Amino acid sequence: MTEDYSEEYEWFAYYITVTSILVFIIVWSLLPNESAIGQLHNGLFKAILEILPQRNWVIYSQAFILMGMLYTYFGILMYNEDVLTPSLDDLRTITDSKGKVAIADSEKKLIDEYVFKETSAIIDIPIMDVCRILYGDK
């Protein structure tokens, strides 16, 4: 009984990485200004402040990521609505790719063979014929 724990380690590594980045961003945004150090003239603290960019870049980067997520969301939404949705007069709005459309030579043959009888398989009657039978003049 050997279990593979590689996925657990992978997700644990992701968790630790994201948590570390979040803690780093919070600490970076809360560090005091160089003029407000006062008594903390520690060489390591000054070196850290010189290495890191200005604190307003925390806000800029978070706003940039947030707006990128927002534009991506709206882009996918518009793509789904405009490109992937079939038009209303398309047959795919009524039947799927696995459907079989019943095609007959005449309307009488269509009514006799498909409309009021059970079939051995699922057969889709064309929508115009259904409308003609249901709402047509009798």
C-alpha cells in the first residue's frame, strides 16, 4: 500500500509560497519611512529599505493585478456571449450535436412517420415543422 503524497506536498508548497508573499507584502507596506526610523539605525534595516522599491508600488501592483483580473473576467464574458453563443435561428439552439433530425420528403410523410408515433431512437423534428403542426391552419 504505497500512497503518492506528491500532490499534497505540491499544494503545501503553494500554500507556503502564497502565505509568505502575503506576509512579505503586509510587512513591506507597514515598514516606516526612512525618516521615521529614528532610533533604528540598524544597518540591516536600512539595507532592506534600500533594496525594496517605494511602498506605493504595493498599491500599484495590487491595483494592476485586480484590474487585470476584472478585464479578463469581462473579456471572457463577452467572448462567451458574442462568439460561442449560437444565433437564435441556428439549429444548435434547439438540438445538440448528438441529435438526429427527421427529414421527410413531404409533410404528410413526416406526420405519418414521426409526429404522432414513438420512434426507436431520439429523433428531433425540425422546428419549422413543429411550429407548422402546432400553430398552422387546420
